[in-house]
Amino acid sequence: MISHLGSIFATLMFVWAVFQQYFPYQFRGYIEKYSQRLLSFVYPYVQITFNEFTGERLMRSEAYSAIENYLSSTSSSQAKRLKADIVKNNQSLVLSMDDHEEVADEFQGIKLWWASAKHVGKTQSFAFYPVTDEKRFYKLIFHKKHRDLIIGPYLKHVLKEGKAIKVRNRQRKLYTNNGSNWSYVVFEHPATFQTLAMEQDKKEEIMEDLITFSQAEEFYSRIGRAWKRGYLLYGPPGTGKSTMIAVMANFLGYDIYDLELTAVKDNTELRKLLIETSSKSIIVIEDIDCSLDLTGQRRPKKEKKDEAEEMKQHPMHKASIEEAKSGQVTLSGLLNFIDGLWSACGGERFIVFTTNFVEKLDPALIRKGRMDKHIELSYCGFEAFKVLAKNYQKVDSHKLFGRIQDLLREVRITPADVAEHLMPKTASRDLQTCFESLIQALESAKQAQDSNKEETALIQGLSEKSVQ
């Protein structure tokens, strides 16, 4: 019986070889075409193929990547052969099914199957390092009576979940620009809202605003606005503006683009940098009041008149001055960067400015609609001090807290200065020593403030007497 079956298989293989070798290509195509049609009458299942690379430029398909991410959890529980990869700061292991594996999935009570496979092309014969042309793909198999449900809601569900898993597993990046190009390092800042030295009510307000924005894609589309939001962080040095940006990025899972305006040649380069930023990102311009002279187009007439006279007296300088003006980022270019037509390229982005002197900025730059939310990061209050004490010394209360609270009401000190006194600098420095050091610094600052007030009052009194 086995020999009989063997002879049958050998005959079929011989016939197939003859068919492939001697039948014309067009004739073979017709036979395959009509045999597939005949098979469709008795085979009730539909197959959809998702190739890894598509298009003329052979870019990796976003659909393939999303399916790979979506099937990672199902594959780890069902498939017998798996592929492993490490992502997210080398701490997370992601599994996907190996070639020629099949797993089942269920959607609204309907069972379907995913299979992974690959086409192996011809290898280059005359090459020092021959490379096999492998084209991988996923195949979705389901019953034809569920065609509308699978092609519509199910595939949308797969793509959405796959992209969400990719965001959760990705390595977040901190970008900086060198001219018109971005380079990056892995973003590993540990700051969170829990460790941020700020009043709890203000934290909750900011967190609610961030969550609302991240879920508002349909809202922004409905009202006809680009899906972006501007934050202006202002306050004295050492109040946590840069830390706030890191906290926002960690809270939302966004990348950060730290834009150095002084390295940008002109408005065209600035526009190019904007186009190359990704969605789910925070574009940051720190110390914007120091980055560039962005108020040059709004100077008083006297300054413009003086410059015109200087150019008349020194004609040779005219060309160099005009060349310098043409090769720089202007206020108009920055405004277009924030909310012009090009700002709508991409979505789900924050644009954050930081400054120590908000009064120096042009009102057009920070108006509502450009910088939608203004957040003042001020001197350290008692609520912020308690967060720092919890972070640095792991205490919620202490007998010296009352004295510190009284001093913080009268003394202006930044969270960075408070943190410096709470930082254990030696192994023998205990909790009591840290708090006493802080109290001593606060008392010294209070004495300095009182003496400054007395000097100011004395000067005012002398000036009034001289006027009389």
C-alpha cells in the first residue's frame, strides 16, 4: 500500500515538473487562474496577505509592524517557535511568532487565524557574501461570511492596538539639532509628577490638561485646528522648568525635540526641522528670550533710523548687514513654526517655551492660541518642600517642619537651593543635620532680605528729603 502511494506521488511530481518546464507561461497562468476560481466554490475561507515591504521604495509596511506588535501577546501563548527582541532601554523582551507558525484569534465571537510565512528569492551566485532575498508576510484567514466584519472593524482594531503597543514598547528619544538635522540619544530622565516639587492642586490641573489633549484627536479635527498645544513655562532659574518638560514626556510617553535656535541658519531650515519631527512629541525651545533677537521686526523707529544713518555713513557694511538679516530666524518665521500652515504637518505635539523673564518676550509670541497654557514655576513653598523632603530624606513629617514652614512664608528660595541642602553629601550627614542646614540658609536669606528692605527704605527717604 505504501509503495502504491509512493508511485502515485512520484507520478504527480513528474507531471507537475513537466507542466512547469514545457507548458507556455500564459497557458500556466490561465490554468492557475481558473483552478483558483474552481477552488473558491468549495473552499469557504478568505485569505488576506500583508507583506513586510511594500511600495516602490520598499519601505517597511506600517500595517505589517502593527500586526506584528498586535500578535506578540497571542504568539507568546500559542506559537511553538518564537522570535525574541529587546526594546525599551534594554529592559523589555518582545516575542513574535517565527516563520511558518499559525495562531488563532477571536473577535466578537468569530474565530480567525494568522499565519506567518516568507518567500525566498534567488541568491546571488557571484557574490563574496551571498544574501538571500527573503520577503516575509502575514496571512489572515477567515470565513467568507464574516468578510465585512473582518475587513472593517477587526482590521481597524488590529492596527489601532498594534500602534498602541508600539508606543508602549518603544525607546523614547531625546533629539537635538545640528543645523537642519536631528540626532538623538535614548531619553532616560526619571522625573515624574510624584517627584515634582509643586503644589498638588497645580499638578492635578496640569495632568488633567495633558490627558485631555492626548485623547482629543476627534475634537481638534471637528473644530478644524491642528492637533497641537503650546505651553509657556516661566519663572526664576532653578524652579524646575526643564524638569517639568521631562515629567510631561514621561507622563505621556512622548519623545522630546530640544530645538537650539542659534544653530538654525534661517526660516527654511526651521521649517525643515519641524517637518521631520514625529507625532507624540514635545518640541522644546529653552530660554527663548536668550536664544535669538526675535523682536528685531518690532524695534522702535529711533533704532531703525539710527541703523539707516549708520548704513549711509558706512556703505560697505550695508551688504553684510542685509546678508546677516537674510540668514537668520526671524520672529515671523518662528510664529509660522508655531501655528502657521506647516505646523499642521503631523499631530499630537506640544510646543514648549521656557524663559526666566516672560516680560521680555513679544506678546504675539506668547498669546493664547500659540502658547495656550502659561505655567508659572515660582519659588519653593511648603507643599513643594514636603515633596522634596519625601524624595531626598523619605520623611513625611519632622519636628523642624513648623520652623521651615514659617521661614518659607517670608523667604524666597528656589526648589534647587532647597534640594541642595537636603542632599546627603557625606555618609555621616543625617536627617537632622540636613534640616538644620536648610533652616540656617533660610535665616541667612531672611536677614539679607530684611537688610535690603531697610537700605531701600533709607534711600527712598533720602531721595524724598533731597526733592523737598
